[in-house]
Amino acid sequence: MLPFFVSAFLYIWLTLYKTGTIMYNRSRLFVFSLLAILASVLFACKGNSDKSEIKTEVVDRGPVVASFKCQGSVRAANVVSVINPLRNSVVAVHKMPGERVEKGELIMQLSKAQLLEEIADLNNQIQQKENALEKNRLNVKSVQLDLNQGEEAKKARVLNMQHSLEQQEKLLEAGGTSQARVDQIKQNLLLAEQDLNNQAEKNSLRLQQLEMDERNLALQIESFKKSMNTQRAILQKTDVKAPVSGVLLEIAGNVGDYVSLDQAMVKIADESTSKIVGTAGKNKLDRIQAGGEVEVTVNNETFMGTIGQVYDDENSESVSFDVFVAENDQQKLKGAENVELLVKANDKENVLRIRKLPGMRLSQHFDVLLQKQDEVIRTEIVLGTIGKDYCEIISGVDEGDVIRVEDPSTAQLQ
């Protein structure tokens, strides 16, 4: 409409300018009049553009269907990774990503040189510690013999002094010796007994020390053996084999590349269990809920699945979601690539409803204008199930009510 008025104005003005048949003042007045008309038209157009479109809906009863069909693709439910236990370099690659591998099949090999050196060094240390342990055990026996011999000699000396004391005491009674002699023997006997006790304690401490040395050596040997067993286990892992049968998705590098510690050396799609990845438009996101039921159809056979994680990528126009099926239905997915899905939503029968309007969501409070005879009342409705074409109304209006919604895509939300 606006281009039409502008064109008409320019046409009339040019005509007046060319003909010159109208007097100058009248021409000016006429032009000003046209400008005023044009301004009025522009204002009217602007006013109309600011008006919100009014939607009128009648509340009725009927079904609200939220379930919908979409496509899904069968994929491996699990991705199995083999983690690198040691920073190492790749020396051979036998399988490439995309190839199928069987459980136990060799995929790639890492360098063994460093591990073999460490194992040889550990083995040498074990031999040295075992030799030291054997030497310590022989030393214990030798020391024990020496200590026993010294202790026995002191015991014999004590016995002799005790026997001498008894003799001297008898002589003292007969008057054949002096009391000083007897006291001297008693003193010497006491010292000898103390020396014997000290020697026994020293011998015990010495033997305990040797036994402790033996235990320490045994612990060191055990530690070295554990380290060597660990290194041997890692050595076996340098031959990277498939832990499961499936499709090889990724390898850590090519020949000559270094694989970092704890990095995944290979990733394999495990074929023992499968899942379905469904895809639908973002307008159905509110109807795709984790834990929801999905009807799966493959090769004309239908069975149920459960929605797992939902993936909403901001840069994509669609939403994807995982569907898992029961163990006894896993075999039905074998060999299938694409399947048909029916996402079961909260369908309702014979409920209050209106046609679906932009911006409506589950459990939303929605402001509308309710037409009551000649009166228009602003009220609030509460929405239930949001279907493909209709929305359930939980409260706020009755069957037969006329609802007027101003600009529903931006209606006020509570």
C-alpha cells in the first residue's frame, strides 16, 4: 500500500510540473495537501503494523495426540577403549579405523625396548637382593653359633664359681678358710651371673637385628618382583589387541608417533549390545523425555524401547536421543541400519482443548481474553499435554468458551 501512495504522489507532482497549466500558488497548495495525505497514510500504516493479530479459538472436547513418528539409526551401545599404561611410541599398525576386528586380534604394537631394559634391571636387583638374603641367613647361623659358644662358656664359669662357693662355705664351717675368701667368691659369682645375663640379652638383640635385616631384604625382593610383574604385564599390553569384536573407530597414532600415558590407544564399537539414535525436529523437544517409551519397528516387527540421553545441539535444527531396548530384543537389531520410531507421549482422550498456538508449553500458565457475551475478560488458562495440533486445557475455561489471544507467540507468561 505504501509504495502505491508514493508512486501516485510522484506522478501527480511531475504532471503538474510539466504542464504548468495550474497557477503557481494553487500548485503549491495542492502539493502540500498531497504531502499531508501521504503523512496520514504513513501514520495509518505504522499504526496498523503495531497492532497485534488476534486469534479466536473455541474450547471444545476431543483427543490430544502428542505421540509422533521419526527415524532412528542402529549403533553400538558401547564404545570400548584400551588405555595406554605407559608413554610409548608406535612401531607397527595392523588395522585401520573403519575395519572390523575380532576379539583378541592384533591391532597395533608399541615399542618394547624401554620395558625390556627395566625388566632386566629389576631382575638383576632381585638376584643381588636374593644373594644378600642368603648371605645374611648364613651369617645368622654363624653368629648364633658364636653367641651360643660364648654364652655356654659364661654359664660354665658361673657353675664353677657356684661349686667353689659351696666348697669354701664348708671349709669356713670347719675353720679351713676365712670369711673374706668366701665373700670374695660370692662377689665374683654375682658379677659372673650379671655378665651371663647381659651376654644373653646382647645375643638376643644381635639375633633380632639379623632377623630384621633378613625381613627387610625379603620385602625388597618382594617389591622388586611385584614391579617386575607389573612391567611384564605392561609389556604384554604393547601388543594392542581388540578386547571385543566390533568396528575399529580410532587408533592413537601412526608408526613413530608417541602415545601419552592414560591415552586411549584404540576405540572399538562393541557389537555385543546396540542402541538406537533417534532424530526429530526441535519443535518436538518438549515431547522427548528421558525415560519415555518408544515403539520400535524393524523388519515389520514391533517392540518397546526406553529413551536415554537427549542431545540438543544449539547449532542444529534437529534434536537426537538414545533409545535402549531390552536384552531379549537386542537380537532383533542385528543387521538393521535404519528403524522407525514412534515416540509415545502423554496422549489424552476427550479432554478440554484448543488449537495449538505458538509459544505454548506443558504446564504453562497462559494469559487469554475470554469472550463472555458482550464482555471480554482477561483470564489465565493452565495447559496440559501439548499435542501436534491441539493443546489440553487443565483449568481456566469451560467447553464452548471463546478465547481471544493477542499475538500468541509473545503472550504474557506467568
